[in-house]
Amino acid sequence: MNFFNHHLGEFAALLTAFFWTVTSLSFESASHKIGSVAVNILRLIIGFAFLSVFNLIRRGLVLPVDASIENWIWLSLSGLVGFVFGDLFLFKSYTMIGSRFSMLIMTLVPPITAFFSFLILGERLTLFHYLGMTLTFSGIAMAIFSRSGKGEKLSLKLAPKGILYAFSGAVGQALGLVLSKFGMKDYDPFAATQIRIIAGIFGYTLLVTILARWGIVRNATHNKSGMILTSLGAFFGPFLGVSFSLIAIKYTEAGIASTIMALVPVFIILPAVVLFKQKVTLPEILGAIVSVAGVALFFL
């Protein structure tokens, strides 16, 4: 029990990676049915509903009215930076350089997070931690590069703008995570997630209005299978995943939590084989082993 309590943040980060694996599979399928714009805003609205019911039962409060002004300011900013800025650039990069290369660039999130956490929070990682971080995202990179994505050839001729978008997405996710820790302090992680989601909904509402996409969103709500998949993704993503990511950064360094949470491309190998009958390659297996070895160093 002492071991568990001592590594509560690391265990929460592992659960987050598992939750986000389910979310990734759900949202990918949902996007094919109702479009990514609809999925983006609906996932937050549904996730907010889950959180509201949960917090009413657990805290007796439907809304985070007990949060301080400081909590609201920084958590709202983290929600805009992470949910809106980070995700928008990430999804845009998918269309320009493909998901495989975008995910590879996203392995930079842990070191960027460590950099921001040092600047903003004053957190310092040891050389042992950096070794674990290096092993982990090296393994993730091996797993990603071993995949044969549709229409994605292994080439260095990538659109510079696409690389910039993916890097901007990585910066958005990293900075959003660090701002969450800065804004949350001792506040409840699930209520803090509510504040982040409120800001995210506000940001996407403006975006959908500017792009005149409300018709697409409205039509999406009539697609039963699309809504079921979006709801499943919202339960494991904005509700459980994001909340547990805040628990993770509350009890361990943001850089360590970010590294463990980046294991999604490795965790997704098993369901890809079982559910979608994809063949697993030797580099994927080796990449998974290296990644797990890197994460194990954080528990020593």
C-alpha cells in the first residue's frame, strides 16, 4: 500500500493512457461516421454531463462553484490551450502529414512538458527520469514507424506546415497540462476538469459558429452509432481520462506523468490486432518492450 501511495501519480498516469486508448479507438470510428468537427464539440458536452452527474453525487455540487478566481483563470486557460489550440493543430496535421508522423512528433510532448514544468512550476527531473523518458518515447517511436499507414510512405518529404501544426499540437498539449497543475493546486481534479471543459466548449462554440458548422453538428446527433461511439469516447476521455491526468500531475512531476500517458500508441497495438485483425510487427513488439522498460524506471 505504501508503494501504491508513493506512486499514486504514476499509477493514475497509466490508467489515463488506458482510458485514452479506448478514447482514441472510439473517436476515430466516430469521426468516420459524423465528422471530426462534430466529435470535437460533442465529446466535451457529453463529457461535461458525465462530470456534472459524478460531481453532484460525490461532492454535492453540479458546477465547480467552490473554485477560486485563480482556479478559474488558469484552468480555463489550460482548457483553451489544450482542448482547442492543441487538438485543432493536431487534427490539422493529420490531414497534411498523416497520423503516423503526427503521432511521432507528439512523442515530444513529455520533454516539452518537462521544460514548461521547470519554467512555470520549478519542477526538476533527475538523470534517471530523463533516461526513463528517453527509453519510453524511443519505444513509442519504434512502434509508430513500424506501422504501414494507408497512403503514408516512409519519406522525409513532409509538408513543413504539417510538421509545424503537429509540433504546435504537442506544445498545446504540454502547456495545457502544466497550466492545469498550476491552476489546480489542491482543488479537486474532477471539478478542475469541469472548468477546463467549460472553457473548451466555449472555444469550440466560437469556432463552430465562425465556420458555420452547426448544421453538421445537428445532423451528427441523429446518427445513433456515431453518438454511441462519441459517448463512449467522452466517458473514457474528457470524463475519466482528463480527470485522471490531473490526478497524475497532482501527485507526480508533470514530465513523468506526460511520459507515461504517452503510451497510447503502444497500448493500442493489442486492440488493433484483436479488433481490427492487424498484424503486429517485430519492431512494434520491441518498441512496446522498450517503452514499458522506460516507464518501469519511474517506479524504481
